[in-house]
Amino acid sequence: MQATSILHAQAPLGEGALWNPLTERLYWVDIEGRALHVFDPATGDDRRYPVGKRIGTVVPLRNGNALVALQTGIHEIDLTTGHLTRLADPITDQYLRFNDGKCDPAGRFWVGTFDLMLRPHAGTLYRFDPDGSMHVMLRRITNSNGIAWSLDQATMYYIDTPTLAVQAFDYDNRTGSIANPRVVVRIPEGTGGPDGMTIDTEGMLWVALWGAGALHRYDPATGALLQAITVPAPFTSSCAFGGPGLATLFITSARGGLTAAQLREFPLSGNVFAVQPGVAGVPACFFGGK
């Protein structure tokens, strides 16, 4: 099964795919393009919100706005005017920036950092709560990426890309605490780096494989590879279920870092792709909860 290009974005570093089930729009970010995008697959309209700094990810708010994690902190963005209001900024190192993140079932925003100088173990996974408090959840992260929660809200899945693994943690939805880390999926060397991640209605994990032009579906109970989707763009970065019945899998990609020869071979790199894999996803969680 191969994904099809649906938006000619040509993004240097497309990331952060998330479907807003209320507005029926796909949120995604262009990290190096320093912009949030809100895409309507029904019309093809893609609205761009310049944010001035590198943007790692986005999550929705019930008031119609969104939270964005910028290199200068976590901000609320007004999706009518584009105005940014900074809410928190735990980053003190100029070479760190926020990367991937999502809201947990209770509406807390989990977001991690990535080191622009590629220093190993320089990153942190944070939890930003609706009451404005910031919590350090994991240290010594190298490239904080995909995150998802099990359907029974008992497990958090998490990717630190260079580990070539998906970790699971015991997760307490009441307190937001995590414990008992263990590896549940191992990505074989040479098959790409695990990047963005989402979960489907059967509790299976979908992982974007950076460098492989692929999306893989894994069973977290066994670690088995269940399904593979090819993407005509090597730097496959994130994925999110959306559209009618949440039956479409949207996929972001990047073109920055590809050679001239690679760009000739993969001219669709940096576009947004879609595929219907035969299983549906679960609705995204909003900051602040229901």
C-alpha cells in the first residue's frame, strides 16, 4: 500500500500532524519554515500561520485556538488573528528546541526537546498541565519524538529516535505520572529512525520511519510488524488519523537535507500524504481535557 500526495507543501521539515475532530482540519507544522499550517482536505485550503521561530508541534484547544511549542516556549495561538501568547518556557539552552508532543487523555501537554548541535542525551520530556505548571518527566533524551496513550489509558508509548525503539511506561491518568519503562517495539537497524507515532482503534501503533519513506504498524503486545505503507518521500516524519470516520492516515514529510539527486528521485518530498489503511484512529485529546 502506498500513500498519495494530497498537499503540494514542499516543506523543509513537515511534522506534528494532528486532526482536530471538531473543526475537521489537519494541523501540521513546518519546523524550519517556522509556521503552523491548518489544512482542509475537503477543499484543499491550507492556511499558513507564521510564528517567527522553529515550531515543534501543535495541539488543539476547546476555545478554537491551539497550543504551539516554539523554540521560545509554549504559546497559545489565536487561529483568527495569528497572535501568540507565551504561557511557559522551560528551555534555557539556546541550542535546544521543542520537538514532537501531544496531549494525554486528561488534557496535559507532553512535549520534548531536541538539540540542534546533535549532542546526545541533552533533551528533556516535559509535561505542561492546564493549571500552568511544568513538570520534568524524563531527562537524558536525545531526540524526543512520537508519543501515544493506550486505549485503556494505562500505558504511555514514547519514542526517543536514536534508541530505535518504542518504549512503554505505566501511566496514571489521574496524576500524570509514568513508571516502569520497557521496550515494546524494536526497529531493525537500517530500516529508518522511528519518528512520529499514533494509535488506532485496535490499540496498534503506527510509526513514521525517518529515512525509510515508510509507515509501519506494530503490535505493542508482541512487537510484531503488522503492516507497512510506503511513502514517496524518504523523510517520513509524522502521522495522524483523520477525515470521515477517522479512516484516513495523514502523513507529513520533509525535503530539507536531501541531496539534489534525491530530490530528483523523490520530488514529492515535503508534501502531505494520505492513505486509507483499513483501520480507523482515535480522536486527538485537547489541552485542558473535555
